[in-house]
Amino acid sequence: MDKNTTFPISLCGYEIEGLIGIDASRLVPLYQACSDYVILETGQSPTAANAKEEFENFPPNRTEADKFIFGLKAIDGALVGLLPCDRDYPRTRCWWIALLMIDKGLRGGGLGRVLCRDLFRWLKSQQVERVELGVFFENEEALRFWHGQGFELMRTAGPVTVGAKRHMVQVLGRPL
């Protein structure tokens, strides 16, 4: 993880901040504002442990050096979005989006779309060729969002257990 790696954001009143483990407590209010997702994912209300886990979980054969956790910070300093990514996973020149979380009160206004557009522009400038991610089958809102960003179904995976829930996952991808 690297606090200094960020990308330009074209949204007035927001900036991207690189986050590291000591920032976990700053994510707790965002997790609470996104309790609908945390409950969908784990079957339980969010806790401080959910935010801490974001900095501790890595895909197979990946380390802290391969993970970038981007926070979307509002002008008042509050973190209103989260975008953890894994570099060169599952293969070279491909980045994995581990999560896109936007404060529930800010969803639906295009914030996520612009955040992704700016991320993809920056990744392309870094010679990344492809982006992939996984979405739980029951997260229909996320599936619509990602399809709208040009992602297509690659395969299904699972079941995977997260907290008290088991999920089937749609693995989606798109070229940059």
C-alpha cells in the first residue's frame, strides 16, 4: 500500500487520497453509511473490523505492495468513497477492483461513474490493459452499474463465504 499513489479526479470538491492501515478508523463512518452493502455481503451490521480487514486481505500470491486503497475525500475531509484495487491481478497489466463503495446518500448522482472513468484513464496511462472485478449475484444494483461501465461477464465463481453469508460471484472484465 502506498499513501502517495493517487490519480486525478475530475469532480469539483473531491480528491483521491491513498490510504494505508493507520487510516482504517477513518473508514468506519463510510462503512456505517454503506451498511446496506455490508449486510448484503456479510449478513451483519458493519463494525470497525470490516474497515480494518480492507487493509489486511490480499488475493493469492499478492502482498501489501500490490494493493492500492483509494479513498474519495470530500472537501470537508470526510471519506465518502472507497476503491481498493490490486495491481497485476489476476495477471500482468490487469488490475482487480476489490470494491467500489460510495456513501449511500451520494449514490445515483454519477459520482461512481466519474470515479471509475478517472481511474480507468489513469490506469491506461500506467499501461494497464484490462480491469476485472467480482459482483455477488444478488447485488443487482452493482451489476447494472458495472455493465453500464462496459464490463462483461467472464465467468461465475463460488460459492464463497463472507461472514455469515455464502455467495455466487459474477466475474466481470473490460479492456481499457
